[in-house]
Amino acid sequence: MHVADTSFLIAMFDSSDARHSEARKDLDKAAPVIIPTEILVETLGVLKVKVSRRAAADALEKLLRLPNVTWSECCDFQGSLAIYRSHPALSFPDSVVVRECIARGARLLSFDERQRDAVDKTQ
């Protein structure tokens, strides 16, 4: 089981991203992949600004069709807040992903070393 972060999803859907190929390979190997809805919203917003609205809409449709992707709706706010407060280097969305990894005993799909460190320190 894996939890995907925005950095990973952006790399997967932005062909100009330096880690595009790596992200695509990692997604193919990971099953199941859980995407918190908060991360989906952040990812689509970043793709819209960085690439285009069409790219964001296409990414959403592709994710909805992937058989190994599931959704985690509505984060554990208090748990995410506790992580956010105890790890000053993390954004709140980063904390949501870390909390999901901890709660599910899942692996992290992210290119953000700060998240990796937080998961390692908390598990």
C-alpha cells in the first residue's frame, strides 16, 4: 500500500518534470495507491497553473480510470495538525500525506525528503 503526494503526482503528469519517467514507473509498480482528496485538489490546482486546465482535467480522468488508485476522503484533521505542528518543515498538505502513511502503515510516494524524514521519524 502506498500514499501519493503532490510532488509525485505532478511529476507523473508533467512530462517536462525531471522525475516524470521515475514517477510513471513507480506508479505502475505500486498497488494500491491511495490519494487523499486534499492532495488531489492541490495537485489539480498546481497542474492548472503550471501546465494548463486541460492537463489538470486529463490527469483527473486518468487517475479515475487507474485500477490501482483509491481515494482517502477527508483527512484526520487533528492527526494532521499534530504532525504539522511538530514538523515545521512540512506544509499542511505534506502533513496530511504523512498522517495517511502512518495511519495505514503505507509507503510514501513522494519526491519530498522532508516528508520521508517525517514518516521515518514518526513510524
